[in-house]
Amino acid sequence: NTFHLNPQDFRHIYEAAAAYKPRMIVGHPSALYSFCLQSEKSELPAIKVPIIYSYSEKLYPHHLQKFREYFGGEVFDYYGNRENTLAVTQLPCRSYHINSEFGYAEFVADGKPAAEGAAGAIITTALANYSVPLIRYDTGDIGRSLGKCPQCNLAHPTMEIVGGRGKDVLVTRDGFVNCHLETYLARNGFRSADFIQIYQREIDRVIVRFLPNTLFQLSRDQERLRQLAHEGLSGYFEIELEMLDKPPFTKAGKMPYVVSELAPHGEAGGMS
């Protein structure tokens, strides 16, 4: 739990994990990411784990990079919901395979089936719940149907998750844009912040909220962050910066990477 990954409690969790030597670790991406950062800040040796299994929140590229660096294992992702209408698992082929026996998935845009590869609301029907069936349940998430996997022989269709609860994407005048700003910052050598969150209230403007680390220098990094954010978001938005003094966790202990008040579904938060 992210709430327990604070400097006071972290070492107990770290020591237990190091002593247990797990072959697989399962967790929310934001919690696993916090674990890695706390370990590095404490100058503790990395815990090597062969398999990292991510669930409940959208797995972003900066999470993936950190997990591979720190744990040194293979990262697999799972997508589903507490209503048990869908189960989607990332396999060694790296595609997200829909368990068609468990749930049926539709991708709907403007009230019509979205074309293969086009983004749409994920609408699901449970096939295994006989007591309380959920038929055409709107998950509040956004995804794309990608057809059969080109790399394996499984008959299950594949999909891509674009946004969780409609809040992991930014809204532009042209539609949605999938945000990977932290990957762009890392690629351009910006490593002066431990957490980045993009907050959108207006169509042409976003707030880049960041938690500086010990590398941060105001005179050097503030305007550089603004410039890189503008470039990394393809020039769609004016950039406002907000410096944080603690990670922007929700009451549920999650840290949404992107929060857009203009996205079409539900409350901010990760996938469940």
C-alpha cells in the first residue's frame, strides 16, 4: 500500500521483501514505483525479482523502465474491474489478450462500434456471472480493439488500453492525446523530479505538477521543465508549473499520472 511506503515504514517492508526473496511481486504501478524510489533514496541494494505483475492502474512507460532497472525481471500487466466483466492479460508476446470466455468487450465511439485501431469507450458484458449478470457495462475506460495477436496463435482478441476511467488521457480540440510526458523528459535528460502529474482544467492549458528531488535547481530546471513539457505534449497546451511538497496520492493511495476534468467518464483514479 502506497500509504505505508513512507520513510518511517518503508525499511520494514523492504527488509521483509529482501528476506523473502520473492519470485514474483504483484502490485499497483504507483506503489511499486514508490517502493523503487524509496529504496534508491535510502541507498539500499535493489531486490531482484524475476516477474513483476502490475494491476489496478494504468502501467506507464516510466513505470516499466523503472521496474526493469530496479527489479531486473519481466513486467506483465493485467486489466480488469471489480465488477468482473472483463479480464485482459499481457502475455510474453507483449499483447493484451482478452479472456473471451470470461467477458465480452466492445469499443464504442459516438454510440457506434469503433473501427479496429480507433479509440472508444470500453463496454463489457460478463459471461461468467450467472447470479447478477452485467450486460453492456460501461467501464468508464478508453481502449482500442487490435484484433488477433500477430505474434502468437491464441484465438483471443487483443486490445490496447488508452485511458483509465477516462482520466488518463488529455483532451485536445482534435480529440484525445495519450500522455507519456515522463518518458519524453527522461529521454531528454530531465531527472530532477521524482513525481510528475498532468492536470487539465482547460482545453488549451495544463498544469504540470512536480515533486522536485535533490537534483532540482530552480534557476536551471524550472523553465527547462516548462519547455520540455510543451514539446512533449506536442505543443497542444500552454504549460503552468506547480511545485509539490509531497506526492499527489489520492485517498485510495493511488497517484494518477494524468487527471483531466474534461475527459468524459467518472472520477479521477486508476483502473481497478
